[in-house]
Amino acid sequence: MDVIARLVECGLDEKHANIVLDLATHPPSKASEVGKRIGISRMDAYNTLRKMQDMGLVKATLDKPMRFLGIKIEEVFDLLIQRSEMDLRRMQEHLEAMKDGSEVALLSYQSEQPEPNFTVLKDRHSIMANVQSILSEAEENVWLLLGNWGIFHLRRSGAFDALMEAVNRGVRVRVSTSLNEKTIKFFDDLDDRIEVRHHENFSMQGVYVDGEVGLQFINLEANPTGRGKQDTALLIESKPFMNAQVELMIIQWSAGTSYRAAKARLTEGKIIEPLHLILGEGSYYEKLRTSLLSSMDNPSSIEGPNAFLRKAGEPVPTLENPQADALSMLGIDLNEVLSGVGTRIGQELASKWNDVESDDEFWNHLQREWSQLGMGEIVTKGMPPASVLVHNGGACGGKPSVGGMFCHLDEGILQGIVMERHSIKVISKERVCTSDGRDSCHFEIECQSETSETLS
């Protein structure tokens, strides 16, 4: 069955492919014998065999009655290759003749299509040929929706080469998919310039180019290695439709998980994607800071617990900052915890603003938001930033002696933003959180390249 499928994929009629395989595995046979073995009538078998004889796919004896014998399977493929090459040369000759003749005007003529244009396509080979065609004309943006085994079909077709050529031309390519253990290997060796995001239970298939043309397709076969004869697609050339579709994809894209995070979860069981925290209404950051500062202001208002914290059998004392001191006695550094929480918050913030393409615009927006939240004044050096300074940070709530750990939270948020936005390593350079008449925090983080070479 695999040989028959390959012969059909190379352009041979299915009945012809069955006869080729039958005769390759049997001695010279009469038409009636061939017909019985493959399930067609004697007359149909005879007429088909004579046509195949003319094509050079079978041979005939001079016996009475006539017997037919096959040729080697590799010889059949050679004949099909030669025939395809002859067809291609003939088409090329026709095209060249038209370019040099009076028909050249027809080649350059482009009819206007003001009305929306929708075309139904059938068969996976035809669909992927159209995908290849529209990708080859991409100029700015490509959205690929590759649910289930879409990446497998793309990699097996010439459309993948067209996609890579588009990437090399500077076209931005974004891929939405639903990863699983079997498809990860097809994404691992993709060019790093291709952006990939994972969505749970994502099954859509399609490609949309420059907001002008799109192709939605459906794979009906459960077997991903099948020939896709029943696959169907809709080719769309409609500005209103494409505008709406692009808006939908932008929303869907922002809800996806990065490829790195999705792969880590699937292959290592690790959850490394940014936290998605919803604690009622309002700012998570403000709720966390307000809650802890309130406890510091009124330590006596905290009701006694039903159980006491103990270490080595002795009660753990709580001093000026009961929460931080208690955790410290247990070997937990709350500064480090808050820095880690801040990093995850920063990663989430950066991913939510991922649609802001200009780095300058991104940091201007962040500076305004940071200032409006009373978190201080951000000053960046260079772009991407070699360092980020925060002056007059209000993280400590006017109590630097007990609220210094909140500088670690703010610092972590900025680190997470830099890491997510620019893929740059970050180190702490300087931190001052003391009362200087303004009761505010000051700190600086320094950014490094992937090779850990300090940029500033």
C-alpha cells in the first residue's frame, strides 16, 4: 500500500499503480488474471494494460492469448521522473515563447478585483502549493496557524522553503500551534527568527499574509502521514475579512505561551511561563505591598496564631518585621522571594506589551506607568538598556528601615521586564534604601550580553 501511495503521489493513476505492483510480483499474466487479482473486469483490465503498454509501463508477449509482464518498480519511477521533466521543459519553453512574442501583454496584465474573492481548494498537495505561492509573495507579516500536525505537513512541502525565503527577506513570521511530545522535534530546528506560541487544544489551520490574502484549511485524515486527498481549504482575498481575522489573531497571540515555556512543561515537567495572577480587582503589586506594610504598621493587631513557629524545638521570635523575621529564622530570605516574584511579574508585564514594537516607545510607556504608580523615576542608559536606574522609589512606603525588601520586589520587576523584552541577562549593581530626608529607595540594575560581557 505504501508503494501504491508513492506512485499515485508521483502522478500515476491509482488503477495503473495497482497493476504496476501486481505485475511486479507475479509472472506474465493474461488480462483476465490481472483483473481478478486487482478487482476489475477483464475488458477494463485489457484496455488499461494496452494504454500502459503505450506508456512504457508494461510489456506484452506475442503469445495467444497475449500475456503482460511488468517492469521493475525503480524503472517505473524513472519513467515518471523523465515524463515530469519533459513536461516542465515544455512548459518553460511555452513561457519563454510568450515572453518574446505578442502574448507578453497578457503576462503583465493584472485584472482588478475590488470585490472579495473566495476560492475552494481540494487535496493537500494543491493546498500546500497555494500556501507556497502566497508565502513567496509575503512582504511584511505572516501568521501561521498550525494546529495538530500542521507543522509536519508544512515541513514536508515546498511551502517550508518559501517560508524560509520570506524570513530571509525580513518578513516577520508568527506561528500559533498546539505542541505535543511528537511535534516538538519539528519546531526545535526552526530558525530563531520565527516566533512560536503554544495554545492548549488549538486545532485551527491557516496562513495569512500581509493582511491581504489568507488560506484556511481542514485536515480530515486522522493519520498525519496520509495523502490528504479529502483535505479542503478556502483561499480568501478580502480586505474586511482579513482585517477582522488579523485582530482576532492578535488577541489570540497575546494569550499564548512562549515556545520555551511550553516545551519545558512538556519535556521536563517544569512550569516556567510568567505568572498569571488575578486577586480580585486592582493591582496585584499594590495589594501585596499594602497588605505587608499594613502588618508592619500594626504588628500588635495581628491575632496570635493557634500554633507557634519553632526551630530546633524553640519558638521563633518575631521582631520589628514579624513576617520577614519569622521567615528568616526558618532559613527563608524574603528579599530573595520578593525578587523572584517581581521577576515573574515583570515577565508577564513585558509579554502583555509585546505588541509594542519600538523599544523606545516601550520604555517611555513603562516610565509613565512606573511614575503614576508612585514607584519612582526610571532612567535608562542606551537602547536596549545597558543599565536601568530608579530614583526616589516609593516601594518602601516611607519606611526604609523595615520596607527595604520592597526595593527587591521593584528591582525584580525591572529585571523580569529586561529579560523578557530584550533576552538580556541582568545583575544588581547598586541598591540604596535608607532614609535620606525623602524616605525613598534608589537602585540600579546592569544588563549583560549572553556571553556575560558587561555592557556598561
